[in-house]
Amino acid sequence: MDKVRMGFVGLGGRGRGNMNLVLTMPDVEVTAVCDLYEDRVERAAKDCQQKKGNDPYRTTDYKELIKRDDVDAVIVTSAWESHIPIAIAAMKAGKAVAMEVGGAYSLNDCFDLVRTQEQTGAPFYFLENCCFDEIELIVTAMVRKGLFGDVVHCSGSYAHDLREEVTRGEENRHYRLRNYLNRNCENYPTHELGPIAKLLGINRGNRMVSLVSVASKSAGMQAYVKKHSDNINPHLIGKDFMQGDVVNTLITCAHGETIHLMLDTSLPRGYDRQFTVHGTSAYSRCSAIHIDGESHEVYHNLYDYKHLLPSCWTDMTDEGRALGHGGIDGIEFRVFVDCLKEGKPMPIEVYDAAAWMCISCLSETSIAQGGKPQEIPDFTHGQWMIRPLEDVVEFPDVEI
Amino acid sequence: MDKVRMGFVGLGGRGRGNMNLVLTMPDVEVTAVCDLYEDRVERAAKDCQQKKGNDPYRTTDYKELIKRDDVDAVIVTSAWESHIPIAIAAMKAGKAVAMEVGGAYSLNDCFDLVRTQEQTGAPFYFLENCCFDEIELIVTAMVRKGLFGDVVHCSGSYAHDLREEVTRGEENRHYRLRNYLNRNCENYPTHELGPIAKLLGINRGNRMVSLVSVASKSAGMQAYVKKHSDNINPHLIGKDFMQGDVVNTLITCAHGETIHLMLDTSLPRGYDRQFTVHGTSAYSRCSAIHIDGESHEVYHNLYDYKHLLPSCWTDMTDEGRALGHGGIDGIEFRVFVDCLKEGKPMPIEVYDAAAWMCISCLSETSIAQGGKPQEIPDFTHGQWMIRPLEDVVEFPDVEI
């Protein structure tokens, strides 16, 4: 395979962004575009014409797109609710799949996703771009080199003020609004959990065994609607949002490590993933690291350890950084295309997707049951005990 | 009452420190000193002689101390396990009590403490110095003025590398060692929970209803013992410590607010209480505050709002700062002595002590039950719904 021919399903903000990213890649062609809304389809087709000069197949029905012979890989960038059904249908149609992140709505969906991939053997890739971010990779490299000793606890958050995006959901035809109106859960766990799960070897020597989840009251969206009532969709005035403002989830792993996730998306604050790793020999939080034996006040800047980064970062160009989220989106799609072309296994695979996404529906149940612990299933049939540890990138063989 | 005559029970590091602090107060006399160990009693008596010129009564039996007519107030600064029994005995003997912080070992102990105070009417004060710290007070003042809107979530930690202190427990006759060897719980919740509970009006319009608690594996102490095996108490080599390194606790309050506590005391890191408040109009973390409506990147320094602090801070002298923990210990004892002399109610009272301390034994059960939610009792007989909100200090009437 010299060129990967992609079909995009879901062309809202994120889908169109990803499509425009892959249009910059010489070994990618976008041969088909699909969305429920025709205007989005037309706009995306125009992007392809302008950037690559080709006229992609257009449809509002993904079932038509996945049947086509000129599509090698289906990129699922639709609403959260349709990620798994579309990915399953595409794999059954013999396509490779790259699926955007989000949470799952039921454990059955997660199992179906895994079993379909196992049965079809279709290449499956989960588009968790934060697994490729600099701090996450530098810390993971340090952990692999033993600097942290035994890692016992990790935490992270999706702290992102989405009040404006949520309230504009109807105008923007965006899935978040209906989720915030109807559900109460850790609805977006993978940005923080993905890098932590990779670091802890989840599905590769380790697994997540159980969780508890607790939600605060929901006050942020209503306060926002009230404050901006002059300039807001009138349907939202006085509406109850079921989504708690802050959802905390505590996960226990097979080897006794714990993970703390916080969702914080409907209150004012700056963006923060708060990637934090507690080991017996070091502690890192965001871009700072404390190393055992040094004075307690001493924290080093993790950006001073960029030599630990893999080539995708050390070779990063300004153009690469501009492709999306500071460079991680470009890395993410480069990895996907290279693995497809070379027939290599995907570094973020279906077991990862299922394990990370199921946190959403399990947290929903735990919250509804007053914080009662929920079993996190093993999607690997026990193979997690045998599967070797592998990172999403290859780290250079250098000294810390 | 012109002068408060104090008897100290428990003269280890903290007890002696507190005693030396009150020896600087002109309206305090230390008339009796007690510890299980005679050398500590002698050393404390010498402190009194040197600093105040009086010779206090000395005993190794607190039951003797609490009987004495020359003692108005018993200061309980003994090991965690004996705080409640000694406080109860002292109240029954007609003494005022100031009790150092720590966690409870059973719910019954907490109920006994409360009922004894109610029956005896003895003044009872809980020595949670962090309730008086600058950032906690500045943020509380801001919350009272409405800057945060509706507060929906708070978090804090006791993050303090105590590995050296724990391993020297036998030599130092310190209670932490036996607790870390035998228990697994949020063993020291009050430094972070106290200010949060005051802010949320716990026992005064609000209450904590339930909690879940999850502990990581215990690896930090063993790794530390192994690394320092040349220079460590040989009894500890190869010993299992039951205390998990990182304990996360999620508390739900009656009005839907949630509280996240983290205990992190047996791994390398800097000291941090991470006092964090999430409101519908502002967010603060440690010394930074973001205010709704400003650009997401903008955080202000909370130390720029010192004009919101009460007079105990605005009048703080260098001598006051030097008394202990940057000034908060001096404030804490000044408040106690003033309330006693003026017959005023204590701002941190028995209901606070019981509600905060019970987190320890409830977290112990929750952890042992795999994170199962535990009911947090109401110690006030439902009076929390009627009791008016009151802060530990009086804030000045100034603009933010």
C-alpha cells in the first residue's frame, strides 16, 4: 500500500479538522466524505478539491461509504453515540478503522467493538492524540528507565470550560448538548486516562479492575445560561442539566496502582490535563518533577528532558506543530498511516479503546448508585497477563 | 478569667512546640505537664521554668493532671489514639479542652466525644491550625462575598513526605509508625478538610452525607526502608506496611457539593495542601484564582487580596510568624485563649472535630470493602439545618 485512501464519517469541527490534516499528507487521499448534514458534506468535498484536486464521493449515509472499493480506511469522527456502531459496520465491511475518542454508552458496545475487531482482523486505531503529547511521553520514558521506581498512583483531568460549546449545541448540531442534558458520568475519560493506561501497562501486564465515581451537583450550566440569557438559545433557559459539574473517578488496577480522573467541563477555569505520576522514587505533576533524595522544594522542568522524546518530536517542524493541538494530531495520523502501509499493529488498539471508553458507562452506574464500586471487565480474555508491554512510540536509547 | 492555666498532655514534638508557643502568651500559664515518658515531662517542666519561671506539676498519668484545681484547660497533644479518650476524661473533670488533630478510630469514639461535650458543657476546641491560613481565609472571604458564585466542588491534600518520620517512629516514640504498619485509611484528613468544611458550612447549613475511599498499594515505605537499610531501624527491614501510599476520598454533601481529599505521605514529593475551590463564577487552586468572564489563561495571585484577611493577619508581627507554621499556630491559640477568657463559643467545635475525624475510620471501612460508599453520620441531631453559618474569623467589611 503506497497511499491510504480514507473515507471520513462525521464532518463537524473535529472531523473536518482531522480531514484537513490528512489532506496535507502526501500518502493519503480522501476518497469519500459523509455526514448526516449535506452542507457539511459539501464543505468537506470542497476542502478536498481545493487541497488535493480530487472530488470525493459524497453521502449522508455511512452505510454507503463503507461499501466503497476506493476506501481503505474509515475515519470515524462523528458524534460520540455513533462511534462504535459505525466502527463495527466499517470493520465488518473489511475496512481499517481510525475512531475518534469519547466514552461508551454500554459495556455491550465495548464488547461488540472488541469481538468485531477480533473476528474481522481489521486494523483498528483509537485516535487518542494525548498519548503522543510531550510531557506524557517524557514521563513515560523516565518511568521505563526506572527513574520513578515503582509507580503507585497516577491522576489526570479533562478540565476544559465547555460551557459555551455545550450551550451552542443546537446551533452547532453538536453532540455534547444532549449528553449534558441527559447523562451524568465521566463522559470524556480518554485524554487523561489514555497516557496513564499506557504508562501503567493496561492490557499489557496490568489491567483496571474496578472503579468508583462521584459527581458534584450540576450548577455550572444553569448559572451560565442564566448569566447569558440575552444571548442564548431560548430552549435552554430554565433547563435542568443532568451532568454534574465535577466528576471524580477512582480506578484500582490489578497490581494495586490507583488512577484518579477528574472531569471538570462546566465551570470557569483554564484548560488543564494535570497529568500526575506518583512513584517510589519520583513525583511529576504537569511539567514539574521532584526526584527522591533531593530537597523537597526542588522541582525540575520536564521540558529540560526533551532528549528523551522519540523522533516524531525531535524532528518536529513548525508545519507539524501547526497541524493540530501543537503537533500531536499530526503524529497521531502519521502513526496510523505508517502502520497501515507497513502492516504493523496499531499502538492504540481495540482493547485500549474498550477499556478506556467503558469508564464512561461504568461511572454513570456508579454515580447513579451513590458511588458503588463497579467491576471493570477484562476485554482481552486474560491475555493481558501475557501480552508484552509496548509504548505508543519507540523511545531513543539515551541517558536521562 | 484573666489568665488561662493550661495542663499539657502529650509532650512529643508537637506538644512541646505548642507548649512553648503558649509560654510566649502573657495571659497563659502552664501549670501541669504530662507525658507517658518521664524525660519528656522533665524537659517540658524545664521549658516552663526557663520561659515563665514557674514549676509546673509533673506526671506520667493524665488522670492525675485532669483532677487538678490549678488547671483550667487541658491541651491534648498526645498520640492520635488517645486524643478522644483524654479529651472526654478532661471534659468530665470539668476542664476546657483544646485537642490536637488526627483521625478517629471508630464512629463510637466520635459520638462519645460529642455527647460528652453536650452533657458537660465544657468548652471544646479542635486545634486545626490550617483553618487560619492565609489562602484558605482569602478564598473563604471571597466565597462569602459571592465571587465564586455557587461552590460545587472543593479538594485538598495532605501531601507530605513523612517516610523519615515514620521509619524513626520507634526511636522517636512516635504514633505514626504503628499506624502505618497496621492501618490503611485517610489517616490525617483535617488539614485539608477543615478549611473546606468551614467554607461549605458543614454543621451549619450543610453536612457531609457519604464517602468513598480508595487506597493505592503500599510500596513507598518498603522502598524507602530498602534504600536506607544501612541507616534504619532493623526491625523495619522486610516489614509490610498496611497503609496505602496514596489514599483518595470522595465526599458528597447534603447540597450536592463534593469534596476530594488525597493523603500522600509515603512517597517522595514536596509538601502541598492543594486547597482548590470550584465555583460557578471562579476557580482557585493554591495561590491562583481564575474569575469567570476573563480569558481562560488569566489567573490572579491570591496573595494580592490580603486586604480581605482578618486583623489576626493584617496585624501579624514577625514574632507572630515565628511562633509556628508561619503564624497560624499563634492565631489558633490566641483564638482559644480569647474565647475562654470571654466565654465565647469556640469557632472550631466538637461537631467539627467529630465530622472531620470520622473520615478516617469511615475511609478505613470503605477501603476494606473495595471502595463501598459509607454513610457519614450527622452528629448534630439535625441541628445543622438550623445552626447559622459562622466562620473561624471575622472578615473585614472591604471590597474585593
